[in-house]
Amino acid sequence: MGIEQVVNEFIKREIGGIIVTGESGNILYSDSNMKLSPHTLKRFLNRLPRLDKDGDRKKWELTESDGGKYYSITSAAKLYDGGLCRVHCISDVSELADLSKGISEYSRGLSDLSDFQTKIMGMISMSYDSFLPALAELCGTEEAVIRTEFLWSRRIAVTSYSNGKVTKTSYPLNGNTDFDELFALERFETFGGYRCLMCEPVAERRCAVLLRDSDRFSEQYFRDISVYNTIRLFVENGILREKIIFEGEHDQLTGFFNSSKFAKNAADSFGDPDSLAVYIVSVGDLEYMNDHYGNAAGDMMIKRAADSIRPFLTDNIQGYRTGGDKFAVIACGLDQDSAAELILKWKEQLEALNTEDDRYICNISCGMAFGSGEYDTDRLLEQADVSMYREKRRLKEELIKRASAI
């Protein structure tokens, strides 16, 4: 027996089976070592790789679902009888079934993680908390929560995704210690039936991401560092974007909406509510305070005026700083009596603040206009402005009379 024949016999018996297919995928040759089930042979022929010229080759894999077999295949195109044939060397590696299963699960995990990262990065321009449904699906839980501290808007925001529904709530930041224990969690720590994926400063703000524990909970994805990195990057990007938007729409000194936001909302008639109460507020003697006591004293007056208004702001009552000494408050959906009562509450609040710190006394002049049903927003703004200046003159005249009487 020649050396070439010895090698051929060794390949056939020890390395694996050989199948040769023709141009149309028909079987030209199959050695005795190659015993595929009819179902697997059909799958093999249906999945033959495309090899168009002599020397083309490809390694690929085939599983036998009905017999639990796993095959590694090397296919190559060879010249034969004036055309091309494809030679397939098929190795049965079923002894490595446990390893192959692990490889398959690992590959599937990588695919799941890749899909997750692609989905999350595809939402990069969306809100910082919009990742919750995708994270819940990946980790096999029905509920995912993010709690975030926003110093610039003085609130703690809580977004929860549960059973296909997203809910958002917020809480005032000042003096709120309810979340201190939660913000002190360590990664992977359990808290009230939740697992902590992330709890750390993000964009210099405290942030916690929690997942509800469940029977289907995926420990693998929960602990995967790429999931953590993806979520952290997404949240940080979203929070920084929200900060930029917030700063572009808000007055830095008071935290109220700024004049640009006021003009934009006014052009939209503040959403056309059924009723609209417009308040124009002016801080008295601001120029005098700046000239005689410095800008810091003037800023304190502005902040005190804002602090007298702030407790009454809601989703339907919004505050704007529209100029150096001027504010606007827009209340939607109030009746006329409630709208008038709001001015009295502000002045009571301002009096209490002046009593707390009487170094400088802050006075405000306020004009109001109210409309319901069919009303002209621009006309209401004009009426409130005229009313404010009328009160400002009245207060000044009273002050002069009191001074003259002394």
C-alpha cells in the first residue's frame, strides 16, 4: 500500500466522513464513515455554502436535532471533469456536546447582549429613562425602576416600568431623606424585593436602577458588565441632555422658566386651557437695592420673590422669570375665585419670608387677568401687565403719603 493510499484510508476512517456534491448539489460520493440521518442529510444539502471557483473554502457547522449530533464541516470547491465539485469533510464532534452547548449558550448570550446594546443605542436621543422596558425584557423581570436626583430642578424623579406600563412621579428634593437608604445601596444588593443593578453618581447626580426579583430573573445578564456599562452610558447621556435642555429653558437664579420659554408657550396660548389666569409680578425697588447694597442683595430679593411663589406651582401653575425684576405666573384650569385667592396666598408667603429674614424687605406688585371659554391670550397678558403697573403706582403713592406724614 502506497503512502498516498495510507493517508486516504486514515482520513476516511479516523478524521471523518467525506461527501462530494456536484454543481446542482447532488451527491457524487459519500464514504462509509458518513452516516447522516435522512433528516440531517436533507438539512446538510439545503445549507451547502456557495463556493463558486476552484479553491474556495468555508468552515461551518451542522446540528442533528433528532439525534443530538454536532458536526464540524470543511467544504472546498475543486475542479472535476470539466466543472466544479464540492468536497465536504464532516467531523462528528458530539463528544464535545457539553462544550458545544456551552458555546451555543454563550453565543446566544452574546447575540442577546448585542441586540440589547443596539436597541439601547438606537434610543440614545430619547429620555434618560426610556431603557427600562428593554432592560426588564433582557433580565427576565416584570418591573424595572430608576430613581434620579436632579439638583437643577430640585426634585427626585422616579420612573417605573411594570407589566408593560411606564409611570413617572417626582418628589421635592429639599429636605427629602426618604431615598437616602436607597441611594446608599451597593451594586447587586437586594432592597425590598428589588436587585440593585446600579447605584452611584451619574453626571454628578445620585442615581439608582433596580430590578424586581422573579423566578425568571437572569443572573447572567444582571451581572454582565457590558449591560451595566451600556445602561450607565445611556443614563449619563440622557441626564446631561436633560440638563442642557433645562438650562436652556430656565432662569439660573430662580429655577423658573425663562423669557424664551415664556414666549414659546405664549405663542401656543399655553396649551389653550378652558380657563387661563395670568399674573404679572414685579419686584419693588430692585434698582435701588442693586445701587445701594450691591447685586447680591438684589439677587436675594429676586430669589425671595420666587420663593414666595414656588410653593404654589404645580403642573397647571407655572412660573416664569421674564425680565430683571419681572415674573409671570400662568395658571390653567382655575376658577376665578381660586385665581384671585392665589395672589393673597403669595403675599402671605412673602410676608412670612420677610419676617424670617428682615435684613431686606421684599415687596411685589401683582396684576392679574382672567379668561375662560373664548378668550384672547395676548389681551390677558396685556391686561395683567397694565394691572401690575397700576398697583405699582398705587403702592408708591402710599409710600410717599406715609413718608410725608412723618
